[in-house]
Amino acid sequence: MTSSFKMGSTESILSVAGEVWGRPHVDQLTKALITIAIDVVIQNMQSENSAFDAHVSMARKQGASWEQIEEVLLFCCAYAGFNKAAGAFARFELLRSRESPPHQ
């Protein structure tokens, strides 16, 4: 059996991601929140325009409140560890401050 799937190619990765995001059994908002949690666990939020940034944006577009995202980060703190979640909280606060108008 031959497969056209080549591990690591951008096209393959996007194809797999598209397939799992297109599956009907879990709603898009829940998938976006799960993805944020996975970013925390694998420490995928260290740079500007990281996957974490994209996934937070995606969750917001799916209707997630800042409070819901923060709750996911708190959950990660309890289950993945403070050291992993600390960087995510810092990045989260930066992203939230960019979207929210300053308080007067």
C-alpha cells in the first residue's frame, strides 16, 4: 500500500489539521480551547505570532470570552504545571491588552 502522505510537509500537516477541525462531533469553540491547552503543554507560545496567538484568535472568533480562555489556562496550571502555564498567562495578558481598549 502506498500513501501520498509525507510526514512533515506543510501540505500534509494542513490536510490533517483541516480534517480534524472539520469533524462534526466536537464544536469549533471546544476544539479551539483544547488547542490552546495543547499549546500550553507543548510550550508553543514563546514568540510573536506563535501558534498560541493564532489559536487564541481562533477561539475568540468562535465566541470564546477572555474569561473562558483564562479558565483553560488555570486548568492547565493545575494539570500541566505552573511553570508551563506561567508563560501562557503572560502571552495571554499581552494578547488581551492588544484587543481591549485601555481603561480610562
